Amino acid sequence: MVRLDYKATVVKQYHIVWSRLCKQEGARPASDFNMEFGMQFLEEAIKNHYKRLGESSRHRWLKAIYTLADFNRTGILSLRREKRNFVFAEPVRAAFQKYTDYQCAVGMSEAHRQDTCLYLERFSKYLEHQSLTDISELNDGLVLGYVNSLAIYQLPTIYHTVCVLRSTLRYLHSIDITTNDLSVILPKIRYSKKAKIPSAYTKDYIAYYTSFDLSVNKSSPQR
């Protein structure tokens, strides 16, 4: 990981998880360890942790276990994917770019901005498909129509998408890009972040990380 230029903070976080795994399981042959074994450890470790871990911490713990299982299975450490460049559809490109620039100006983390761009890119493509030609044409029907289309996703994705839409639409109204504050029509999604590890991720996400026949070049499921 050091040779591949992983951040020192990431190496340290992974080491904490792996050290806890070694302490809990004791001396065992490497052949005993796989993703299923790691998930069992993870569920028990998180449940017994001295304080409740946030969603981002649980995600890092899961990645630490996946990385170790993948390395044990293949003998190599998969290279990290390059950051993706998101492209907003033309009718709303300038408006959505203005919001992401605002996030950067107020100090939002890179990870948070990347998630925002992902959700807004999907929304922009939906609006383009609905023949929107200008941000001024955005209305209740288009916004609620997009929210209804999210039914194909798992609840965490729906929740975070609606949160991004709400903050984006509120901002666009505050700087007079949209006439009406469309954020007020968005539904409130009931979603608890206190769920234990297995239910904090989509079924596809867990299936991906618990598969023993994964190719290291296979892309992760859609968030």
C-alpha cells in the first residue's frame, strides 16, 4: 500500500482494523480468511465497539476487510480507480456547476462533492431526457417525476439523492436561478443510519464484496 502511494491515514485506518482482527481471532492460517469470514468478524467487532461508528467509519472498516480478502485471494493489491469526471447535461450544466463550486468554496470534502456530482449527474440526464431546455423550466412535475423514478434504488441511495436535491434546489433559489423554491416539495425520507453493518449497504454492494469469483477489473455496483 505504501509503494502504491496510498495515503498514510488510509494505511493507518486499515491497520487498526486488521490489528483488531488478529487480536480477536488469534494465530490462524491465512487460508482460513476470506470475505465471508471477514464479514462475520466485522459484524461482531462493530457491535462490540466501545462507541457507535458513523456510516463513513463503517464503510472504511468494510473496505479494509475487502482489501485484505482480495489480497489473500489474488496475491495482488488492486489499484485504486481514478476519480471520475462527472458531466452534467447541458440544460442545467451551468446551474449545477455553480452549486458544486459553492460546495468547494465553503469547504465541503472531496468525497462529499463527488457524491453530489454523481447524484446531480443522474438528475441532469433525467431532465435532458424529459426535453428540458433551460433551468428556468424546472418545475414541480419534473422534480417529483425524478423522485418517483428512484424506486429502482435501495433506500440509502434514495435518501442521499433527495438530500442532495433538496440542498441544491434551495441554493439555486437563494441565488435567483430558479423562481420558486422547489426544495420544499421534496418528500421526507425515513432512513436510520444506526443500522448494523450488513444493512448499511445495498444487496448488490454486499454481493459484490462477498463473491469469491470476482475479477479485480470488475467495476463496483452502482451506488
